[in-house]
Amino acid sequence: MFWSYLMRLLPAMQTVSARIGLVLCMLLGSTAIIAMSSWLNAAALAGSAAVEQHLARTVQSYQAALEQSHNVAVSAQGLERDVARMRQTLTDLGEQEAAGDLSGLAGRGAVFRLLRQKSSELEGLEAQIASQSPFVEGAFAEGNAVLSRMRALTVETGPVEARSVLFSEEAVRLAGVITTMRQLSVAPLVERAAADLSAAVVLPELDGRDDAARGNQQATITSVLEVLGQRASTLQEAARNVMAMPAPVDTAYTPLSTADAVIRYAGDFIPSWAGAIAIDLLPAVLVLMVAVAKGAIRSARSRVPVEDRMTLSELRAAVVALREVEELADAPRTGVRSVAVPYAPPAPPAPPLPDDPVPLNTPMHPAGGKQAAE
């Protein structure tokens, strides 16, 4: 309706001010039309694609969170090598003590029992770390399987609303897998075990034969505890580095309507927005075309004489107007307008009157004359 009014009014304007006024009205109306309906057109052109874009972005977010959780879990599993190296060090020291190379007393005395105690603790920690590896790999494989189904739903044919429902279910399942993988990290366990390794020590009873032997055992135990503290600090620092790794960003899938998706991802659908706006503004080109064409027609007619521009109806109207003007010119000055009377031929002249008048009471002969009636 707006463009149909402009199609009739704007080409009819002949003054510059009138044209400028209607052009301003056209600009204001065009802005209102774009504000009201261009996003609807864009939703119709790119609505499903925008929702699919939202699904694809969500899949990328979940994939990044899954990979980050897996990296943290794998880095925590890498602490197993540090624990194994530390356990092997204590085992080697225990063999040296059994040979009498540390305290000078061969056998399994107090120093050997202390080394054996800490080596057993590290062996148990190593077993706990190794037991988590199958769960980490299983969770990662399950997460990748869920991601594959989510990608398939993103590019699958069919109504996007139905696919969004299935995608939401898979997103909930994948969020649970990511949470499970974050809980499988053994870095906090290693950090606590490393802190207890040097702090919680059960010192065995010195079993040397004399004071000199017991002194050697005590000195060896002190040295072992110092080495144990250093290794525990190194292991604890490695665990803290793993714990300091950035955690995966919490990702949650939020269903969007086609209009909201188009607005959120408008930058990805600039061609669709341009097409929608072009659809709304295309009648403006037609209005301008009609205005230019009618302006050219008026300009061409202004250079043609009036008698060459008159049509048959205009000529007929001019003749009627000319007759009325002539009748007004012939009318009396009293102001009474003469009425046109149809043309009639003049009547024949009357016969001459007789010389001798006939009495009034004497009947006339049908043929006339002076004869009296008999």
C-alpha cells in the first residue's frame, strides 16, 4: 500500500519542494519497512541456516571443552612416570642399604624398612594412577562418539526444529562425559600424596648393635628424609602445574528460534540480509523510474504547441465552450440569458383584408369572400 501510494503521488509532483517532501516521506517509510520486515525476510531466507550455524558453533565449543578436559586428564596421567621414577629411586636405595652401601650395615635394618615403606606408598599411588587410564580413554572415546552424532545432526536434512531436540539430548549427554573426565584427573591425588610423602613418616626403631651403628643409621635416615622431601617437592610441583592448567569452559546448549539465531549470527549472513533489504526497497526503484519517465513526458509536451496536443475530447469541449461564449455575447444587457430554440421555417403571409367589411353576424363562406350564406 505504501509503495502504491508513492507510485501515484510522487510522479505527479511538478515542483521541487513537493518532490523533496515526498522523497523524505519515502525515506522515512523505507526505514520503517526495513525495521519491521527485513529481519522477517532474513529469517525466511537464512533462518534454518542460522540455526544450523548455532548448532555448529555449539559443537565446536563442546569439542574444545572435551579436548581440554582430555588434555588435563592425560597430563595428570603423565605424573605416573614421575611417581615411577621416584619409586625406582627409593627401591635402588633400598637395595644399596641391603648391601650395606648406605649406613654400612648390610641387611634389612631400620633404613631399609623406611625406604621400603615409602617405596610401597609410591607403588600404590602409581597403581591408582594407572587404573584411571582406561576410564580416561573410555570417556574420551564416548565423547567423540557423541560429537559425531551432533555433527551429523547439524548437517542432516529435514526440519531443523526436530534436529534441535535430538541435538539438545546429545549435548546433555556430552556435558556429563566432560564432567566425568574432569573428575578423572589424578593431579589432586598426586599433590596430596606428595605432601604426605615427606610429612607422614613412620620412623623405624634403630637396630644397630652399638651406638656408632645406630648413629650411622640415624644419619642415613636423615639423609633419606631430605632426599625424600626434595623428590616430594618436585612431584608436588609437577602436580600443581597440571592443576594450574586452564579448565575447559563450561558449555551449555541453548536452543534458539530462527529469528534469534539470525540476529545473533547476523554477521555470517550478510548476503541474506542484503537480499531481504533489497526485496523491501525494490519498489522504490519502480517509483523513481515512473517519476523520471513522467517528468520526461511533461518536459517533451511543454515544447509542443497547444493545438498539436489537443485530443478529440478536448476539441469537442472547446467547441461547446466557444458556443456558450458566443451566446453570452448575443444576450440582452438585462442579464437574461437566451435559450436556444430549434430552427423552424417561416409561416406563409396572411391574405389581404376585403374593402367592404362583412357584418359580424353574417356567416362566412367556407371558401371566404363576400357571398352571403344561403
